[in-house]
Amino acid sequence: MAKCTSLWNKSSRSPQAAEIVQEQSEVTLSVPNATRLNSFFLAVGKVYSITVKKSEAVLNDICAKLALPPFRPNEVAFMAEYLTVMEAVAKALTPCRQKLTASWAYFYLRNRLCVHVLRP
């Protein structure tokens, strides 16, 4: 995942790098952030989609042009397994994201605090 992070950093901070990714793969990468619950899952999916739509060689060619280390076959296989496993979790989190309002967050935090305070 460190190689994905370096690819996200490079493409988000440099317009030339983003253009290289766009031209080679016809995919724009999204960068994960802390505020969206499943943003990491979606960002890994974008990187993996390059290998699905084009090939693993195209992903490694992009890495070479951006002076990044290439992805090994086992790392690409790990991304595929990660996406398979986390797909159910990401789908489960989607309705939760819509239901989390200030009132839900208040009751959740209040209940968690009560549990910790009342425990001996």
C-alpha cells in the first residue's frame, strides 16, 4: 500500500504526473481522505482498475515515468484480494454514512462514555 500512497501523492501534487496517469491509463486517481469512510477502498479500486482496464505493465510504466518503484505481481494480487474482502464492508458503511447526523453522533458518544464511566 506504500506504493499506492506514493502514486497518489505524486499524482495529486503534480499536474504533470496527473497528466501522465490520465494519458497512460485513462483513469483519474482519487486520493483517500480521513473524512470519508470508504475513500481508501475507492482509491485502491482506482489504482487496481488500471491493471484491469489496461494491464499490469501499464501501471508499472506509469510508475517508471513518475520515478516510483514498480508494483510486483503479489502486490497487485493483494490489491485484488483487499478489494474483494473490503467490498462488503464498504457497502455496509454507505448507509451508515447517510444516517450519521449530529444527533446520532451525540447519542453514540454519550452511550460510549456511560459504558466507560460505569465500568469498574
